[in-house]
Amino acid sequence: MPARVFNFSAGPSALFPEVRSVLGADVAGGALLERASRDAEGPVVPLLHATLRALRRVLGIPDTHSVALCHGGGLAAHAALPLNLCRDAADSAAFLSTGVWSDRALAEAARFCVPHIAAASPTRALLPTAGGWDTDPQRHRFVHFTLNETADGREFHSDAHLADLPAGSVVVADATSTLLSRPVQWGLYDVVYASGGKNLGPVGVTVVVGRTATLQRAAAERRRAVPAVLDWHANAEAGSALNTPCVFALLGLKRTLDFVERKGGVERMQAEALQKSTLVYNTLDDHARVFAVDAPPDCRSRMNACFKLRSPADTRDFLAAAKDAGFVGLQGHAERGGCRATLYNAVPWTAVQRLAAFLRGYAVHSVVA
């Protein structure tokens, strides 16, 4: 093949050389983003297959579960929940209400099913474990919860409590901000989904891992049509090629998986997450006259350390000082305010050490002032 081929495809179309260069996704014979996703001899199909294999290998996904790479992000997944698992809009499904993202999942799903709140917890309370969830597989087609509330700074650290759910429960989890940060006990889950932009690399792909028998049964029992792009079973059966894949996000996901695997896998990521979050929380707790953490210690998020200062004015001052010191992205979620230090896999230990030093310095200066 020549060093540079000329792309006359109707899609994916040719890209300006300047665009290819900026995206940095060139492969032999032309830009990866230009190449046809159906060409078995091109680079996209092997990349898709390799990414699916890497997901299974790195996450330890068993043969009992199917994997689909879907479009649409978290909001689409929230709509896809009842569309895939409920027979029609009259079916009921159970939801935990534990923060911003679990509530958004409930609100979107309510357009396509009858939601039931199985458990709820205020921001400053411990997360309710499965033994206290009001859910019944005879009444509820599934029970959904969010593993980590990024806006509230609270996380379910273990999967083991799910064994306390009633037999036959269909368990669904939004793992958008935890997948790849720790091992998963797949036998306890029917569906786990996670969109990009957190630990999976760039935004543009949503990973759905579903128990094959559950997806097959749900598809057979449906009484309404489901858009093909949101049909988890159909996408898994099509090898995630039912729709043209988002190749840039796919490449980012594959490279992320490769890096995590080389570094020691999800077990290593889990150890690093504990190390990073422990340093940040210890620093915040050591300076409780300046900083306050709402989340109880037993459920503090290892991915998103949310904290507050004494007043909105203090918060503005802190964020300005942090920016001057070279730290960005520390503002809290728009619905919660305050501050937030996100500690995803790609945030290096050196950055966390520097943040801790800045927190200590700021606190000492504030107390003196």
C-alpha cells in the first residue's frame, strides 16, 4: 500500500490534513478516522475487536456477560435502562436516590417506566446498603443504583452487599466514574454501564456489560419497539458494529486499557485511588477549621473528594488562589457548589501531592489571617 492513500469514501469521509494532525490518529495509509468501519482489511475493525478483547481481559468480564460499545453517553444510557429491561411503560423499576446522578437516571427513566424509590439518603448520611433497599423482583423489573456520586462525593466501595438483595433481582449499576478504578464482582450484576470522559478515556463511547441471559430474556419479553442504537442486546450481538463506531473515542479507550494493563490492572488502580484519596481527605480533615467534608468517612468517594469552605466568598478566594497556583477544575458541581478534587486514574500521584501541599498552605494562611 502507498504511504498515503486517497479517501473517496462517502463516510467516514476524508479529513483535512491539518485536522488529522491535530487529532493525532494517523495510521499507515491514512488517518484512522477516515477509514471505513466495515472494511475487514482496514484498521477500524481490528481496533474494535481488540478493544472488546481488552475490556474482557482487563476487567475480567466472564463469558456469562456480553459487552457492547454504545453511543449517546450517560443520558442515553439512562433512557436505555427501561427501554431494554421493561416490557412497556407500565412496568415498574426500583431506583436508589443517593445524589445528583442517581436522581438524573431516575428522572430520565421515568419517561419510559414507573419508577419506585427503593432507598434514599441525604448528602451527609451513609449510603444505604442492599439489605435496606425496598425492592421486589416480582414488582420491579430491575433495581438501579449509581456506584459513585461524582457531585456529592460518595461511593459504594464494595459489591459484596448486593448479595443481600432478594433472589431474582435484576441489578443495574451506573459505573461511569468507577469502571477501571477497581475490580468488579460480575456475578452480582446483570448490567453495568459507564460512559467515557472519566476513567475510560475521551467522551464518545459508552461501555455496557450485561448478563447475556438477562438481555436475551428482556428482549424477548418487550411489548414496544426500542431504537436500534439504544438496544443493548442488538448492539452486543452485532459486535458493537450495529452503528458506525466513534473511532476517536474507541482509540482512546483502547489506549487507556493498554496503559492500565501495563501498569498492573484494576487492582493497581484501586491501590492508587486509595492512596490518592487518603492523602486528600487526611489533609482536609487536618484543617477542619477551613475545610469541611460532608460525606461520612465510610462512603467518601475515592474518585471525587468534595469539600466546602466556610462561605461562598471563601470558596471564590480559594478557587482563585488555586488557579494562580496552577490548579484548575476544583470547583464543585453546579448543583452542589463548593469544591471538588477529582482523582481519576490518570491524575498522577505527584499532582495529588502538590494539591495536598497547597491545601495545607492555604489553610495555614487562612487561619493566620
